Amino acid sequence: MEYVRDFRWKKGMSACELAQGLSKVGFQSVELERAVQTIVKMKKAGAKVFFTYTSNMVTSGLRGFFAQIVDTGMADVIVTTVGGIEEDIMKANGEKFIIGDFNSNDVALHEEGINRVGNLFIRNESYARFEDIVGPMLKKLYLKKKRWAVSEIFREIGLMIDDENSILYQAARNDVPVFCPAVTDGAFGFHLFMFQQDHPDFVVDVVKDFSNILFCVSHDDVKGLICLGGSISKHHAILACLLNGGADYAVYMTTARHTSGSMSGATTQEAKSWGKIKDDSDAATVIGDVSITFPIAMVHALEILEKEGFLSAKKRNGKKEDKLVRGDKKC
């Protein structure tokens, strides 16, 4: 039997100590600790980890953290929405987004050429410059070959990017495929459409990519899910696991509620009714703002894994070192 434990601050408290202190407070803090332990278990079990997130998280400052997670070997497969691709490329080319206000005058913002994502602002000019960046990239792809699966496109673009804080950059260099089943649902899709008008033999094969994600894992693999937010990115990864026997570990983090009947609000428990997650899987569903809950949980998990030697070494000069990263921090 476990009991509620009072949380207390102490001078110089580390992020790991903060997470540990919250673990017995109750309510969602208990689920947060369950998420930490599930992430640790999936990594120790050698699971193939599907990491999914929606585009708004790349709009935020989590983008660099996601890139770092890829570089530490915590993600084996990425699934996202197309805005997360666009804004990763934008930021890799120097675009900066503005911290604004949830209660802004949206009519005035529109007149000023500013687009609001919650309390973050993106100027129209950023999308205009994005067009200038993507056009030459598509031309390079076209000259190389005419038919591409979506994940192949993102790998090539990742190799064109020179920014260690870019998710595509890290994914390309760590052999982590990036899937985006709804690739046309944004500015990137519009530019694909426009490019194809002038190059009708240029084909982006979404069905081929469905095959790619299904065959990047097997029934015999131990499978883990870390799903941030909902949408098609969450379901696409879950479907790949379902068709390969179900996930062994799963962490969902979302602000959506299960009472809506939506994929975004669906819990890990509900997923068991479909066979998406195995009956005996370790799983946690954390309700709350991912910009807060995920860094707390993942930092705690990384500290534990580093201390116990379960994080892959970073690549040096294009080659991975043989030894594991080991830390001396106590957690």
C-alpha cells in the first residue's frame, strides 16, 4: 500500500528530485510517475519506440528537446503531422516565433499578417520564406528520382539541413524514419501540389509509406509508444503496432478527455479493447499540457537511464561510439 506524501521544496532541487517529489502527491502526478517508469521499462526492454507528436509542439520550444531525444536513441520511429515538418524546417533556417497572448485580438492579428497558435505567433513572412526554401529542395529530389515515399523525402530533407536542434536533421543522421500520413494537410502539401503541376511525373507515394511503417516493426519486436497529443500521428503509430500484435508499453499525454470518444482523448486502457496495446502491457495516460508534463517525465526517465547505462552514445564524426553513455548523477 502506498500513501500520499507531502511535496516539499529544497534549495538546489534538481529536475529529477522535482519529479520524484511529485510522484506521491496524487492525481495526475501519480500518472506522471507511472509514465516515467513505463518509458524506462520500454527502453530497458529494448523496445522499438514509436514517438508521435502534433505540429503545435514543434511550434513551441519542445522542438529542440525532441531532436535531442532522437539523438540519445530514445526514438526509433517518428510520426507527426505536416505542420511539425514545416516548422522544423522554418526554425532550422532561422525563423523565430513570437510568444504572444491567448486573449489577443485575432482580427487585428490577421490584418497584421500574424497567425496565432494558442499564445504563439507566426508571421506570414515565415511561410513566404518557407516557400523559397522548399522549392529548391523539391527540385533536388526530383533530379534524384521521380517517385518518393513520404519518409524518404523527409530523410533527404534532413540531410540538407544544418541544425542540430532540427528533428529532421537528427532523424536523418540517426536512421530514424519520419512518417507523416497526412502530408498534404498544410503548406508543405500545397508546395508539393504546385511542384507537381509543373512536374506531373513527380509522385509522392503515401501508400508505399504505409507499407514502410508496417514493415519497420514485426510481431516479434518489443514495441513501445510515446504519444504526445492525438490526431492522425497518434493513430498511425498505434495502427502499425496493432497490425503487428499490439504494443508492449505505452505512454499517452494529452489535454483531451476520454468522454469525447475521440482518438486524442482515448486512453491506454481503451486501446486494450482494440488490441492496440497488449492486455498485460505497462501503460500510462497523463492528462495535462504536454509542454509541462513531457519535459518533467522525460528528463526524469533520461536521468535514470543515463545513470544505468541505457542511453546510446551520440554519433561522433558520423559514426556511433561502441560504448554506452553512463552518467554519475544520482536519481
